Amino acid sequence: MTNLYRYYKGETECPFDRKDAEGDMLSTFWHIEHQYANAMTEDTSFQNRWEMETQEYIQRCNEEGEHNEITDIGRPLRLRALRYYVMLNLEKYRPLNANWIRIY
């Protein structure tokens, strides 16, 4: 599953320096992926629940005619579920930086 992550590679400490804007963004991505990976380890149903949540989000988007990388059927659902998780975390904990999802 480590191929699932772009920033978290199994480290125990974040390798990104938060002293500049790019480091802050990369560190944020690393921490969200780390949290997701830990939750998957601790709860075997975590991934399935997020895939179901993602499918519900995709259905809502399809009904509204909205298309984005999460609704892209060319991507595996597990990747779209992680992206959805990242998006929601940014919206909740870093609302001023929610647009970072475009970079992720």
C-alpha cells in the first residue's frame, strides 16, 4: 500500500521542513497521509469506509455535473478515496489552504 502515498514513505518523523510555504504544504500532505496510513493499520475497515464515502461523493458530483480528479473513473478507487480524505482534511483543518488539493 505504500505506493498509495506520495509523501509518506513509512517514516516515523516528517522529512519536510516547515520553514517556508512549500515545506508547510508538503509537511501537511505528509501528516495527512501518515494519519490515513495509521488509521488503515489500526482499523481494517477504514479503507472500505472511505471508499464508500468517496463513492457517495462521486455520485453527488455526477448528479450535479461536477467533474474533478476524485470523480475520474480512470483512477483506482483507493487513490480517489485517499484524495477525498486529503481534501476533507484540508477543508476542515487548513481552510485557507484548501486549494492545495489541486497540487496534491
